[in-house]
Amino acid sequence: MTGLLSKGVGYITGAGSGIGQYTAYAFAANGVRKLAITDFNPTNLQATVDELKKRHRDIEVLPIEMNCAVEADVDRSVKETVDRFGRIDFAVNNAGIGGAPKPTTEMPLSEWQKVMDVNVNGVWMCQRAQLRVMLKQEPISERQGRGSIVNVSSMLGTVGASIKAPAVAYAASKHAVMGLTKTDGTLNAPFGVRINALCPGYVATPLLHSHTDNEFMRPELEKIPLGRLGMMEEIADAAVFLSSPMASFMVASGLVVDGGYTAT
């Protein structure tokens, strides 16, 4: 275990599975001992809690069932965290959905809106609630400041979706997360809150594994110079880096972790 995050309180959305779950494990491995985790699925959320307590007997975990697309849920989750732990120092807004990989001409408005509600509105509402807390609290240290927020975007927040996998709504939503991160990142940096984005490529989550043999995914995977999917641990480690004082001069940036996909 390292102590990179040992002096603060963590808050992670979408922590019941995938990248969010592994970010919770990485936060704990790097010193967080007060951690709020949220997810819409209470069973998955409890599984993350159980594993955290199995690995770290001294950790205090606050599980919160939450739909990040519902304003009242978001505000309640942040309030419960502050009521329990007094502050929020490291926030990771990870919860998101992929939506159907459809081109614009084939996408109903309802499907488009669902992706935007979770991936854009949800991230914005979480960040807004976190900022309202962080801007009022005292800094942990000069390098850490009043807090760090990491918004999980995607490599598709930096490039367009592939012709073979036309995830138009997803790519548009992740570009919006980048715009939010860059703008609020610059606006809040003078007040000691760092906001950055994490942009994963194709990662070996259970959901992606179920699609790797699909006709539209095979050519996508062949574009990765490293020749493999990313591991959830690798994305979680990047989230730890962005949250930690090691990234204290990073503001309004997008850290791309994609095995070289977007460089080709």
C-alpha cells in the first residue's frame, strides 16, 4: 500500500462494477480509509463493500444507492458523505452508460436522451454538488488543495467514433464531459480545486468482453498498438494518479489511457 491518498476522503460513482469498482480498490490500496461509493445496483454495491473490507479491515465505507441522473439522489449522496466524513477530497465521477452503437439516422430521441441524462447531466450534477463542498473546505496541503475531481470521459471524448462502431450518442456525451472538465477546471483552479478527465480506451470490463467477438468490435481491437485490452486496474491507477498530489499541476486536462489507439 502507498499513502498517496491517505489524507483525504474519497467519493466514487458507479462503484458497483467495472472501472468504478476497481477505482474503489485502488483508492483503498493507496491509503483512503474513508470512502463513499455509489451505484444504482445495491447488490453490486454491497459486493464492492465486502471486498474492500476483506482487503482492508480498517477502512470505513459508506455505500449509497443512487441514480446519478436524478438530481435529488446526487445531492443526497454528497450530503450523506459530508455528514458522515466531514468533507470530500477525491471525487471520481465514473458512472455512465454506453447506449446502442447506432448512427444518428437510426437513433430514437429517447435513446439519445438516456445517454445524455447519465453521461452528461449526471456528471455535471455530481461535479456541481462536489464543488459546493470542496470550495468551502480547507486545503489538505498546498499541493493537494481543496480537492480533486476526476470525470471519467473516454478516448471517444477526444476523437470521433469509428465507422464500424458508430457510437454517436456515447461519443457526443464524452466530448461534452471534456468540455465541462476544461471549462470548470479553469474556473475553479484559482480556488484550489483541480478538475481533470480520465479518457480510457477499450478496457476488459465484463460488458466489453461480451462484445469482443462481434463483427463491429474485432477491427476496433486490432487498432490497439499494445495488442490487448486495457485492464481495469490500469485505469484505476490512472484515477489515483490524477487524484493525488503527483498530479498537482494538472488542471482541465484529459489523460488518455488507451494503449495507443488514438495515436494511430
